[in-house]
Amino acid sequence: MKIVAAVLTLLIAGQLQIHAQKKFELDDFDKLVSLSDPQISPDGKSIVLVVSKPDLVENKYRRELQIVNIANGSTSTLTYDRPSVSHPRWSPSGDKIAFIAKDGIDKDAFNQVFILSMHGGDSRKMTNSKTGVQQFSWKPDGTAIAFVQEEEPENEKELENGYDAFEIKYNSMFLNGKPLSSHIWLIPQTGGEAKRMTSGTWSLPSSFPPGTPASPLSWSPDGKYIAFQRNESPYSGELFRSIQTIEVETGKMSSITNRRTEHRPTLFESYPAFSPDGKYISYWFPRDNLINGSEVFITLSSGGEGQSITYKLDRYFYRAEWSFDSKSILVAANDNNSVSLWIQSINGTSKKLKLGNLCITGSYWYNYNYGKNGSIALIASSSLTPPELYYLSSADATPKKLTSLNNEVASMRIGKQETITWKSDNFNPNGIITFPSDFDSTKKYPLVLRIHGGPQAASKEQFSAAVQYTASRGYIVFEPNYRGSDNYGSVFCMAINGDAGEGPGRDVMRGVEELKKRPYIDTSNIAVSGWSYGGFMTTWLIGNYQIWKCAVAGASVTDLIDQYSEADNGTVWKMLGPNGESPYKDSTSKDNWIKQSPITYAQNVKTPTLLLSDTKDERVPISQSYKFFRVLQDIGTESKFIAFPVSGHHPPDPVRSKERDRYWLEWLDKYLK
């Protein structure tokens, strides 16, 4: 046995050494495991989370729930063959876990709530929704669950017979049926018939990725009230969103703040959450009434607007969780070159947690959870290591890694990263550089810009498969955080309002000029690329600067007026204009949008350009790329347009996701090598 063990040890060591010599390549995307939604058990001994792995044979992501023992890091799988499993939530007593998973076959398959006993046995289906459960929340005493589902159409037979015309309002151009409202229902945890709690033409929010998930339901600790977000219609471009409470026994609804009565054209209250002691409600509200990003407010549970407790931090927050003692809230935001966590007390003082080189995963909803005992679970990566589950026993503790699900990739040669800053107008933007894993400062390397979307987002020092793959091809990758990014505070973020292209373009170009001073940059071989608003920036830059060897523009906004008219969130775009007015009623807005649209400068483009898009992308309709492509074709600029016949702002499956990066890198290789 000792000989066998020794041989196995040598074999494993040999395999690890081989991987250590191996660069991260396109096929290694298939080895990456995704982790999300960690939830600490009420007794503080375990963490349940969602683990997802790509299945290229069936072209889908296989998800399962895993439970991790905090003391020793041992991991067990809780669910098998449960399609689309998500949203695990412990019962208040900790003896059960409820989760959402798809049940049924083909068109009759809908998301339902299941309950799994921690004492053993199979999970039990709790709901029988005919439209699919969107979210749920345990009643504090564990006797019931409140859940949200979409209404069933009232005229289903007429719809089947062709009477399916519907009214267009503020929605995506791809909407193919009347949007239906979503409402709250209540069901005993033992099962049975669900009871309707709300109704009407208004709606609870639905999730429209990419973006934050739908505002969760929040129970008062005594189980008498539920706080929720109310949208005045189910249309995706609805601009009036208020926070409400409903009394469970009577069904009486009340506004938490008075803003609904102010006859304002827009309102963006969201994410209400009762404090554990029931005295307060926290919620999100835009900083300075502008749409760029939100702060965290608290108010008395009896009502009122309350006040921002995060204003002094000057960041835009995409997660907020109460401490068990109700004295503070754990908040997270993009910050410089990472994601920071703060313990924000309700009296205004704050404390930033020390996470070292870890960057919490997630974009508009960060993957962490605050335990009852003050512990914290989070999913994080570093520049050199893929995401894993980490645990802090307290806010002062050092993060402890609990999982090693991505060890195979972590053992490969990964390119190092560096954060740089430079001067641009009155700002000092920063950006992330990723080097090839075998970087040699005595050699020269082509420079590839990979510009983030949003624009309210940021590039950070974190593990990115796409960036590492690009660097592994022998390129230095530059991810600039231009004005409009949300990592440097409100002034920097709001500077993009009315200046969608010119100002951010200057920021990027001055970052490029700074990098060109480095002796290892091949200044004659520079490419620009990006997705979404990164695609906007790419098409802007190739129309206004002639330094590029090639470009890749994915899901690109090219015409701001068309984006306003056709996208699922198009109504929000007018608030990013010079004065928040429609371009159809204000000549200043119209002139500005034309001036700031890449399509205006498309005839100047000489750069070989690859365009990529999903055919049913509701966030940035493919018509934006069609228009730009037609100009390039007509003026004789070398160009290619690849479309993926799927819905979504990003390809939703592992095969097409990898194909997107293959097309991307093949285009770069064609012109840079």
C-alpha cells in the first residue's frame, strides 16, 4: 500500500507540474466551476451555495446545491438532476432548505419551490405554479413561505385563436406578447393551496439580466408585514418604482415613503428590507436623485423617507444586508480596483473590511451573506486564482478559503495583473493590465483593449477567463475604467451624463498614451474591443481615432436615439442625457445624442472590425450592429458580422459563450500576429 500511495503521489505531483506549465486556453473554459449565492445556516456551522458546471454535450450549465462544513471545509452535494436549481434559503430553524428548481417537461416545465429536510430524504415540491415561481421568502416562524409568480393570461383561448394583439408601451422591440403582472402569494410550508396576497395591473419587479435580480420580499420579524417593491406596470421600461408594505392578515398596503404622492414623473425606490428587530427598513435610492447608482437609506418601519447612511462613502451599492443586532448593514460596492465591503452603522460610521487581494464576484449583485453570529461568507477570486468560497468568522477576521473547486485552473500559468492610473482632464482614471503568463520585459507585445460595459461598472483585479485567454495568446490586455465607471465616486460616475463618448474616449486614449511609454508595448500593434457599453466605446474610438490595427465590437450601442426607442431599459437612457429630456421633445438632447453616437462617425472607420450580437438581445437590440455594419460594408472597410440565434445580452449557454471568445481572438490574431 505504501508503494501504491507513493506512486499515486508522484503521478499527482507530475500532473500538477504539467498543469503548472500549461497556459490557460480556450478549452479550459470548460473546466471552470461557477459558485454563487452562499447562505450561512442559522447555527453558523454550514454554508449552502449554488455550484454550476458547463456541460458541452447537452450545451447547458448543470447546477447543484452543495453544503460546506465551515469547520473542516468538507463538501456534500444536496441536489442531483434538478434543472435550473437556484435560490437556496435556510428555514428559520435551520432544519430545512427551500430552493427553486424547474419541474415538468418542455413547455409545461416551470420553476417551483422545493423543500429539503436536513434530516435526510428527497426534496418535496411545495408549489404548483402554472407560470413559474420567481422568488420566495420564509415567514420568520417557518410556518409559511411567501412567493412571487406571474399572472396567468385571462384570455388564453382567445390568444390561441390568434386574438393576441397587445399594447406597446416602454419595452423592448422584441416583446412578443402583453407583459403580465407578478404578484405575492402565501403557502403553508407543509404544502396545500396558495393564498393570493396582492393583485392589480401594477407588478412586483421581474429580473431583466444583466442587472440586479428582482427586489426580494422581506418579512417583518413578527411575521405581520411583508415589504416589497411595486412597479406601476410590468413593462420593462417602467420608471415609477416605489417601496410598499402589506399587512399579511388584512391585505392592506401602505407606502413606506411619501415620494409616491409628489407627482414626480419617475421614482426609483427599491430593495426594502426590515431590520431583524423590526424597527427600521433599509432600501436603495439613487444618489442625488440621479439614475447612475444607488445609496442605502434607512427609515423607521412606521414610514418616512429616512436618510442615506452611505452618502459619505461616495460609492454605488449593489448589496446591503442587515447585521443580526440591527445596528449596522454590510454593504458592497466597486471601489478603486476591487469590490469592497463595509460595516456601515446606522449612525453613520463605517469600517472597511480587510479582504487582501480578494475581489467578490458578481456585478450588480455581489455574492456574500451575513451570518447571525457576525460571520461572513463570500465568493471571491484574485487576479491569479479563480473563484472559491471564503469565510470570515467576524468582520475583523482574515478570509479563510473553504473550497478548492477550481484547483485545476488555479494550477495553470496565469498572467499577473497591475493597476495603473493616469491624468485625464480633471480626473485620474485607473485601469487593469494583464500580462501574458510568460511575460518577458525585454520583448515587445501587442496591446489589446478590453473595455467594460455598463457604463456603471468597473474592471477590477480579479480572475477573468476571457482576459486570461487573451493574454495567453501573447497580448498585454488593458481594461480602462473611463469616466462613467462606478469605482471612483459620484462625480466621476456622473461625468458621463451628456458626454457619452467624447469624455470617456479621451480617458481611454490618455491611458493608451501612458502605456505606450513602456518599452515592451508594440505601439504599432494596438487593438480595441468590448461588449455592450464596451462595444459602444469600441465603435466610438474607431470612428474618432485612427490608431487601431483591428476592433471587436460586441452587443454595441451605436445610436443613442435608437437605443432609447428600442431597448428594454431604453427609457432610462434619457436620464443620462444632458438634461434628462427626451430627444424627441428637446433639441439640445437630440443634438447631443447625435453628436455622442458612434454611428455619426462610422464613415470615418478604416479599422478592420468584427461585430458580434445575439439576435434577440433586448438590452442592446441587434439593429444597432446592423446599422453600423451596413455603413462599414458600403464604405469598403473590412468587416464581419457574426450573430448568435439566441435571446439574452450575452450568449446563455457554454457552447456559444466559448464560440464568442473564439471568434473574438481569431479576429485579433488575424491582424496582430
